[in-house]
Amino acid sequence: MSFYHNPVMLRECVEGLRINPEGTYVDATFGGGGHSLAILEKLKSGRLIAFDQDDDARIEAEKIQHRSFTFCQANFRYMKQYLKLHGATRVDGILADLGISSHQIDEATRGFSTRLEGPLDMRMDRKGKLTAAKVLSSYSEEQLHKILGMYGELKNARTAAKEIVKRRNAKPFETTYDLKEALRHVAPRGKENKYFAQVFQALRIEVNQEMQVLEDFLHQCGEVMEPGGRLVVLSYHSLEDRMVKNYMNTGKIYGEVEKDFFGNKLKPFEAITRKPVEASEEEVANNNRARSAKLRIAERTDKK
């Protein structure tokens, strides 16, 4: 399935799960199925339940004929309820590879790529109503400033928001090229590609509610994981990584620590990785998407 998506840090992720052949595991972001196939190779009587809301991912999942495999075409923010539906109230490991797949980026019609011209869509779930075009055409200048600053981490987010409003008043946004043209003269010279990537990231996060989805998912991990089970998460930008790090270290995505009457920390996981694991130089050379990947691993404590 490498033509669809080359899984990042495959060996490190599977080793991080510390798979019990009789255990129950979750691949929260199936994509092209690379991680799922590697997990299935290690299972005997165990099972794997995979999630993805994308129609293309469902087509890839249908190619897997394995008695231990169950695919749920759903956003992983609904993990707990789908696990219950499939008779798995507790699991032994969860893997989440956040972000977008190579296939989604390379498909011009999805609107994720800064390189390819396509409609300003950016929906992970194409049944969703909100698109990047709708965000650009209907959000106020203040709302645009907020998401470009918060999710894209643009230093000139206010200026970019002003330019977007000025451009849409003259002509509606339709394609990714329209957006790049509107912002080309405010992008830092020599760093245009990185700038556009940040703008597209901000819109994608807003369209798909990615921060809220990740928060919902992380809190469910503590509720469904068996003691000793592993949570393995790959993130691709600082916003995601900070939330994952905070949750693994404190049980809260914003990092505040909750304690019991005796002053003991109340948190479901203990971090296994003090610092995030990064891809090797060799992997980055073969798969550019691995360049920004950060892998964190945590283990469920024996307190439920």
C-alpha cells in the first residue's frame, strides 16, 4: 500500500505498542493501512479495530481480509462508542498517526496541497458541510486572524486576514491558487512555501475541528485502555505535540495537574518517552513527511 501512503516510523510505532498476540488494539487513523498491516502480523487470537472517516481509506480497508480486523468508517473522536458497539470495552494499545496521508496531499481535488491547484475543500470527511472556501468567504476578519495566528502560527496573521477579506470582496475564493495569489505579497520572501503550508494547516485544522477531535480522543484513551496498555501517537506540528505531551504527563491537554487528597497526581498514563522520538535521517531521505514527525509513547497505570 506504499503507493497510497508510506507509514512514518513503522517499526518504532509497532515496537512502542508492545503487542500481545492475544490483545485488542486500535489504529485510530487507518489511512492507507500500513500501520494496521504491521499490527495484524503480530496478532494471533487478538484483534485490531481501525478507524478512518475517509472514503478512500475505506476502500483500502476493504482489501484486508483478516479475521482479526474490523474497520469503522468514523472519526476517531467517536472511538469509545464504536469500540462498545463492537464488543471491545477495554483495549491493550492505541496507535494514532495524526495529520493527513500522502494520498490526501497528492490528490489535487482534496485541496490540501500547496503545490497542486484544486478546489478549496480540505475536508477529511467529504460529507462535512464546512470547507476551506466557506471559511474564507464567511468568517469575519477577527475570526480569520484568530485561526491563522493560533493554528497556523503566522507572525502576520492580522495582515493576512485583512488581505483575505479585501480579496473576497473583489472576487470569491474558489481554488488553492486563488488563496496563494491573495497572500503572495505578504509572504516572507524566500519562505513562501513554508508560509503557505502554515496558512493551509490553519484552514485544515479549522475545517476538520482537529484540536477538539484530538482532545476528545485523548481523554477517551484513558477510559478504554487496560492497565499496562500503550498509547502511541505521531504528531506533525507543535500544537498537536503539545497536547499529546501534556496529556501523557498530566492527564490534561493544557498541562494542569490534578491531585488527590494525599497530593498524588491523578493521571491515567506514565510517559515512556521523555523526549519525542524522531525519524532517522535515512527515513527522512526516503519519506519527506517524516521530517516533522514526533512520536510519543505512554503506558496506562494500574489505576482505573
